Amino acid sequence: MNRPFFALPALALLAACGSSGGNEAANSSGAQITGAGSTFVYPVLSAWAADYRNQNGTAVNYQSIGSGGGIAQVEAGTVDFGATDQPLKSDELAKNNLAQFPVIVGGIVPVVNIAGVDAGKLKLTGPILADIYQGKIKNWNDPAIVRLNPGVNLPSAAIAAVHRSDGSGTTFNFTHYLSQVSPAWKAGPGEGKTVNWTGGVGGKGNEGVAGYVKQLPNSLGYVEYAYVVQNKMSYALVQNAAGQFVAPSADSFAAAAGTADWKNAQDFNLVMTNAPGANAYPIAASTFILVPKQPKDKAKSNAVIAFFKYAIEKGQGQATKLDYVPLPADLVKQIEDYISQNVK
Amino acid sequence: MAIRASRRIADVVAFVFATAATTFGLVWLTWILWMTFRQGAAALTPSLFTQMTPPPGSSGGIFNALYGSAVMILLAVVIGTPVGVAAGTYLAEHGRHTRLAAAVSFINDILLSAPSIVIGLFIYELVVRRAGHFSGFAGALSLAIILLPIVVRTTQESLLLIPDTMREAGFALGLPRWRVTRQILYKAAMSAILTGILLGIARIAGETAPLLFTALNNQFWSANLNAPLANLPVVIFQYVMSPYDEWHTLAWAGAFVLTAFVLLLNILVRLIARKGKQG
Amino acid sequence: MNATAAKILEAPRPKKSGAGADRTFELITSGAAWFVLVLLAGIALSMAWGGRLAFKTFGWRFITSPDWDAVGGHFGALVPIYGTLVTSAIALIIAVPVSIGIALFLTDIAPRWTRGPIAIAIELLAAIPSIIYGMWGLFVFAPFMAAHVEPWLSDHLGGKAVIGPLFSGPPIGIGMLTAGIVLGIMVIPFIAAVAREVFSAVPAPLRESAVALGSTRWEVLRHVTLPYTRSAMIGAIFLGLGRALGETMAVTFVLGNAHDLSASLLMPSNSIAAAIANEFTEADTDLYRSSLIALGFLLFVVTFIVLSIAKLLLLRVNKQMGRTH
């Protein structure tokens, strides 16, 4: 036989050198759990996963594909947990036999790429953002923006508005906020993981939006604050319900999160945009983890719960490093009680 | 007799246009290759081949992606080559003037240029949906389907190039047909079939779309074909769409490795073809 | 050859099993051939099956509706189809003249010793993986378009009467024009390869007699070569079109993923392949997933038709040139 069956020995060779390669410690004792969903939580989740793997060998393979995808995959059973920034209602949770709990709080920040405009220099309001994304405000030197920003050199260029092309919990929180502050927006595109965007460019994930804003001149986008920090992007200040222009930071997110009434939220179904308070950041949001209530693979389910227990109990350091807000102790207790009651 | 001015002008214009068109094509080629090599070479470090894909914000390498791609390509070759050679043999030998062969040849050429994303969707429906999870195996299957028409075409053409006198000589010696094919024809067509496989490898090495819904991706080291498997094209896709500079650097490095691999294969194929012609 | 003949002569000659083994061998090879047919049928069927929910829900409106509302559950293929057609059209407008020019250059103008290397260089354009095109397009070419080309276009052509709306809008660099150009560059080598092959296959007597009658190079091309190779050229164009329609990665990065119907080429849009690539892993309802697969089915049908036409034309040309296979 002269067929090129060198393939088989080559495969064996690769497999052999593969298992001894890499710089990870050879600990095949660790399980591998899979998750998918929110890109909002991805920066801190991947940091937790890296620490957790060093600590106990379990690998958390997370695909950052957007909240919509995370919900779909965990409902279909193709991943062990899903992550979404839009909480599911109790009836949908019951229909799919899922448990839901929050794991972190962060903030959604408008980012811009305008020559000469540094981080924190531009001031915007919810209604202005709504008008820009609806195409009513077309240029950066529109009177409405100029009035709010005397002294900022705004070009007469058209605004390239970047939105999410995928099913996004970040979009849900952003559009929920716009619906709260702009009646025109509420009557028009409304809120949701995706809406009927008019014009603009679609980025895939928080990463895609941040990537496009970095690339395209005179662009505007909305991303989770960790992406702003990690990529040194130029963000804008947003006016909150109390009329103050608040800078995004762990403190202003925490001020918003502090007003949330978790005790009375069934299955933790709670959205915290447009929070009251002078220091509250207007577009704060949490990420929720979805796990099956009666998992088929008990070992995997236990591994998932163990990972998130680690995250909410010990992951505060990584969270604050990226300007997320770790959950307060009483909420952590409430979550752990909920899990032991609901996940068998 | 001098020709009319307008005719000469038309001719000069055509000459200039043809030269410009060729320069146009070559300029793009140079620009793309130059940027890939410049950006990629700057990012080439040994850690590229020893470390795994990193989380955003840290440095790392692409070893798991290279490994995953290599394994899936090899598996695709193992699956696709026998089927492709067998089908190509039918088209050239037993079925040479049958209607089945004409139909298969026609359909094969369509599969050759078919959108690879459709093939990814097909394997998703067939394998991933049924199994309930993504897998490197599904990725290898989709690559095998893309490789198959290339191998069929090359086998068919190279077998048809062998003069019938060789077949007749074999029959005259009393050999059964399958022996003629195996011992005479395959041996003679070996280098041509091999070049077909190499060209096929060059093609599937760069295919991204079918892997997006079959093998997905894996940021950790994994040799498990029954789970999502890291691979170079999807890693490049993910990293390019991100805002992180370290990921962009890794993407360029990965692009450099991929392009160099594909170009080297193409050069290798030409060398083999030239040696085959001389021999 | 002597050694092989000797080996064969000395080998044991099993008489009965020869026929049986032959039968088995024929079964294996014809089975593999049937497999190719079954594979294509399987792809078509599974696409149709996966898309049936969308087709049943929307009917013909699926093709004409510009909606794409994942939350409300209204999906229409109009925007992806439009984006696919426009970018492919731009690609062909660029690739066809350039390919003919390259073929003319390689068969008539270039010095003989340069023809091989240049032809190889053009073929290398085809070897470059499409994701490299996409990446280069996003990081290198789109900023170039945004900084140098698109402002010029919208300033000088944006205000004109008929073609104005084609070139209006903010010059962000990503959009149908950039995607079409990148696609065109990708498609050049496919058309150029066929064009070069058939140009050089024009019988020398035909060309030489035209030259003897006093034709210029251009006139030989226009009055002899192109008419003679018309079927092949149309076949090559359809082949390029088939490739352009199905291309995913080159287009996904630079098209903008916007489900928007816009007259301006400078605006972002979406194509069938890019929509599937971007949204499939996140499709969270059966209808959404089915709509994407339905898009895949439409793409498959259209490329099947286009590639079939190409193949038929090229087969006819092969017969003309006396090839038997």
C-alpha cells in the first residue's frame, strides 16, 4: 500500500508531544466546565477562571458570545452554565428548569473616538444618546451636544454610532435606561437584547464594539467599563437621575447598586439602571449566572457552583482591580441559600 | 501604410490598461503579504509556540490553537483522502464514460467552490446538534468535506493523464483490474495525488467559517476531540474583533504563521510538480 | 519497468478471487462516487429542513422583508441578500476588467521569461486564506479608505445628481464599498486563471491571420480572442461570482454587520454569510436559528445555480477545445 498513511503515526506523535507540551502544570485531575454568554462579565470572569485554575486545577472554558447566546446554550444544555446581563423572568426560568443568581455589578459607559477629546471630557445625557442612536442627532457639533460641552472642540463630522450586532444583555441594560429617560426612544426602538437600530455599525460582543470604536474615527459606542480601562479608551460622562454628571468608577457603580432591593426580587430578577442618588452612576448593571436546577451531570454542576462560590466569596480583589463592584456580604449569603435550595 | 490614430490610441490604451491591471493585482498581493509579514514578524517570539492563548490583558502564545488546527487538519486528511481517492478512481477508471461519473464530476466541481459556511451549518445540524456539544471532531469533519472535492478532482485528473497503454500492459500481463489500479496507476499518479492533498491542506488550513459552529474554540490547552477545540483561524477571528492590543499582536503573529504555512505548501507543490514533469 | 514487470510476473495469480476483489474494488469506488452525490443532496436537504420553520412562518415575505428583529421574532432576508449582491457586483466590476487585463498582459505583452513568475504571483493571491484578507482589510485597508478615499468620494460625488446617493455618508471606512473592493481582489485570481488559459488556447492561426491583416493588439483581443473565448469568459465570471457570493471572512470584518438597507455604498450593511457567521452561535430561539439556516439555504441555492451555469459553460468550452474530460 503506497497510500500516504504517514498520517496515523504523525497523529500519534502529535498527541504524544501534545500532552507533555504547554506551560500549564500537568494536572489532568482538574475538571473542565464550559460556560457561555455575557461579554459584559468576560474580563472579570476570565481573571477569576485563571486564578481558580491555578488554585485547584479546574478549567473554566467560557465563550464570550453575548447574553442571548448564553441563554440559548444553557437552555439547550450544550454548556454547563450561562451568563446573562438581562435577568430572566421566573416563568421562563421555571419553563427551562434553571436557577439564576447575580455574580457581579458593573457599569455601561459611552465611549468615543474624537481627536483631541480625552477620557471624561465629554458630557452626554440619556436623551442625547437616544437621539444619536435614533439618527436625530447626526454630527458631533450638533447644538445639543455643543451646549453641554462648552470649551470642547467638537468636529463637524458625522457620528458613527456603533451598536451590538448580537443578542446582548449590555444592549438590554443600555436600551432599558434609554427607555426610562427618553419617551421618544421608548416609543421607538424600545428595550431588548437587540432592537431595530437605524444605521450605524454592528460590533460582536463588548469586544467588537470596543474594537470598532478604537478603529473608526468619530465613533461612539457603549461598553462595560472594564473594557474602557483595559484599552485606555475615551469615555463620556452621563447625567444621572439627580442631574449630576457622574464619572464611571467602582464607587459610582456601587452607589447605584446600593439602592437595589435584592430581598424582594424573586429569582434575583432586578435591573438597576437610572438609580436615584447624587453619586449613582446612571447605567449600572449586574450579570446573572444560569444553572440547571436538576443537572444531568452532578459532578459538573458541583464544580460550577464551587467556582461561583469562589468568585463571590473570594473574587473581590480581581473585581475591584477591573472596577467592577463585588457583591455585599448579605447578598452573598442570600445567593448561597438560594443555590442550596434550588440546585439539587 | 500608417494606421489611423484612433486605432493606435486604442492599442496603446489597451497596452497601458493591461500593464496597469497586472500591476494592480501585484500591488495588492505585495501590500497584503508585506503587512502580514511586517506585523507578524514583529510579534514572532518563541513563546508563541510554547504558551497557550491568554485571557485579555496578558501575554501568551497560540500553541493550543496550532495544535488544534494541526490535529483537525490531519484528521480531515485521514477521513477525506481515502474517500476522495476512491471517488476519483471511479471517475477516471470504472466509470469513465458513464452518466454517473459525469454527474459526480459536475457536482464535485460545485462542491469545490461551495460556500464553506454552508458546510459548517450542515455539520452543525448533523453532528453538533445531535451530540449536544461542539467538538473538534465535528470541525475535522467539516474540513474533510471541504478537502474531499479537491482530492477527487486531482485524483481524477492525474489518473486520466496516465496513457491507456499502461493499463493495457497491465491487463496483458493478466492482472485483475484492481491490481492494475493499485500497483501501476496509483504509483504513477502518486506525486500528483500528493500535490492535490497538499493543496487541499493549504486550503483547509485557512478555513474559518466552518469551524465557527463546529469546533468553536477553547482558551485552554486541550487534546480532547470530543469537546470544543482551539484552532488558529477562529482564534485570529476572535482576536481581530477585540479591542486588546496584545490580542491584535497575537492575531498578526498567527496570521503570519498561517500565511507562511500556506505559501510554503504552495511552493512545495510546485517543486514536486516540476520534479514530476522532469522525471 | 523491468523490475516491476518481473515482480508482477512472479506474483501468485489468484484466479477466482481476482474477479471477486475486482467487484469489491468497483463497489468501493462507485460507493465513494455516490457519496459525493449523497453529500450534496444531504447539504441541500439539511439546509431546507433547518430553515423550514422560517419559511413556514414567513413564506415569501422572508425574501422581501427588510426586518431583522431578534426579539420580536421578525426576520427577513432582504438586507443580507442586498448586501451580498451589492458587494459581489462591486467585486465583479473590479475583478473582470482587471482579470482580462492580466490575461492579455500574460499572453501578449509580457516578455516570455516573466510570464511564469507573474502568473504564479497572481495565483498566490488565491492561496492567501480569506481571513487574512479580512484582517488586512480591517486593520490596513479600511483606515486607508476612511482617511484618503471615502472623504474624496463623498465630497466630490456625494452631491451629484444620479450617483450622489451612492457616495454619501460618514467616511468610516467600513461598508459595502470597502467590502466589495476586498472581495474583488480575492476573486481576481480565479477569473484571471481561466482567462489566461483560454486566451492562450486561442488557435495561433486565428490570431496570426488577424495580425497579418494589420490588426493591433487591442483589435485582436476585441475581435478575435474575446469572441472566441466568450463562453469560457462568461463561465469564468460566473465562477468568480459564485466565489464572491459565498465568501465569509473577507467580508465579515469590513462590512459592518448593520441590518440596514442603504443606497450609499459607503454605509455598512450585511451579507448572508456574514450574518450567519456573526449571529449563529448566539441565536437563542428556534425561529432565529431557523431564519439563519434559511439564509444559508438561499445562499446555497443561488451559488449552486451560478456555479452550475459556470460549469456548463466551461464544459462546453472544453468540448470545443477537444478535451474529453
